[in-house]
Amino acid sequence: MTAFHPDYKMSDTPHTLSSTLLRAAEIGQEAGLNYVYAGNLPGRVSEYENTSCPSCQTLLIERYGYTIQGYHLTETGNCPKCGMRIPGIWTGQPETVRTGGIGMPRLVIR
């Protein structure tokens, strides 16, 4: 889910409230979706900014907006606590993932 904010030719339309975005994310989770994200309201969408293991709820990727704050997947893309395989394309060297910068996880070139 992505929050709308007034811009350009739609500046007279109100922005999406964080409560509306959170409810939409909750509906997705209640419907059985494992990976529901609420975006465009950094720091105001609770756990819906992060990726957690659907099996054991361990925090796997911690985000603030598009900034990766923490990366906790194994080198094979599994949850470090319960071992569940997390769908996606992951690095085989999680220790080299750059955190704190803007964007998606990238390898640090040494």
C-alpha cells in the first residue's frame, strides 16, 4: 500500500492518513498475505515498513522509508531463527549489505 500525497495537478486532493494506510495493510494481512508493506509515510506505519518472517515473526529487514536500517537474513535467504525460506533475491554475503543508506540492499564493494 502506498500513501497518496498531493502533488502537481492533484494538489487539491487530501493526503492519505496513516490510519487509513495501516487499516489497508491490516486487511491485506487478515486476507492471508505474508508480505504487506505500507509506504510513503516513513516512521508512521509501524511494523508495515519492515519485513518479518511469516512463520516466527522475527524481524528480517528493518526499514525507515527506503533506508535499510537492519538486514538479518542468512546467506541463503532464510530466517535466522526458524530457517524459513523467504522469497526474494538475496545476497550470499549478508555481512556486506550496506545499511543506513538510501535504497535497496546493495553489496559493499571492498
